[in-house]
Amino acid sequence: CWDDVDKGRSIDALVGGRDWFGRGSKIIVTTRDRHLLERYSFDKIHPIQLLDYVKSLELFCWHAFKQNHPSRDYLDLSELVVRYCNGFPFAF
């Protein structure tokens, strides 16, 4: 899985040819550039559904604190991170 690929050369270096991988392998690439995926003829392209603020904060907290909410000490910083990621779930 490669995250936030932004150049065709990156895909060439990471994926190369489909013969680089064994039968049944799945290659997952995330990017904000749909045209890049279309140019490389990926079999399936799935748009990512952005999370709302509440779900974003909860997801971040599960990863950062192993609970669904931040402690008081980290509330401001957690909110800042969630706003910066703007609902993009793979950012966490």
C-alpha cells in the first residue's frame, strides 16, 4: 500500500509492471490525483469518503490515545490535528 502518490515516476518505481507481483496480489495506491490512477489503468478506483469532524476526532483519538476522546491536556492539539487533516481518514 502506497499513500499519497503524486507523480507517475513514483508509481513506476513502486509498482513497475504487474508481473512484479504474484498472482492474486492487490496493489493499493492512494492519491488525490485521480488522473494519475486513470493514466496507469488501475483495475478499480474508489473515491475516499471524507469523515466529518466528530468521526475524524474519534478516529484520531483511537490511534493516538487508545480511546475515543482526547484527554483535557491534549484537547487543543487534537482538534488542531483533526482540522489540519480535513476529514481525510488515511492521514491518521
